[in-house]
Amino acid sequence: MTAYALAHLRRAPVHAEVLEYLERIDATLAPFEGRFIVHGGPVEVLEGSWPGDLVVIEFPDSTRARSWYGSAAYQEIKPLRTRHLAGDVILVEGVDADHSSAEMAAAIRRADGS
């Protein structure tokens, strides 16, 4: 199942180390078949607030997503980002193409006895 690494990064002044991180991250993704599907860009806030940027990286599965994040190559460059950009980073699995939120609600009702 497809998995995603998501980062909500707070905006900060551009720093040379962050630029180096950007220059090097693609090479860390390649062995795990990771690819950017969102990398900053304009955000239209429809509800709440969103201070910062969104980054979404797609992987074929959660094993490769975790392996990328824990890899020596990524761990080597991660401090270039974390020293200068505050944020939250998560890994999450996607859903099947036939996912139905109505079926999900029905399963929750059955399990809950509702």
C-alpha cells in the first residue's frame, strides 16, 4: 500500500544549510522509490490556520518510507533542515483505490454497537 511522508514546516529565513539539504535530498529518496508530490508552494487555507509549508513524499509502501527516513544517507542530511526549520513530520499509509468512507463508518458502527 502506498505510504506518504508528510512534513508541516514553519517558514524561516533561507539558510545555506537548508539549501544544501534541498540539493541532497533527492539522492536519498531514489533508492527507496520516493518522490515529491507536494513540495511547498501556495496553500489555500479553507479552515483553521496553516503557518508554513507542506511537503508530501510518496513511497510504494510504508517499509520503504520508514527505511528512507532511517537511512544513513537521510540521517546525515536531516540536521541541515532541523537546525533551521521547525516542523512536524509523519509517515502515513494511503488507502486502496476503492476506499469508501461510508463503508468505514458502517464498520465503526458495527464495532461500536451503534
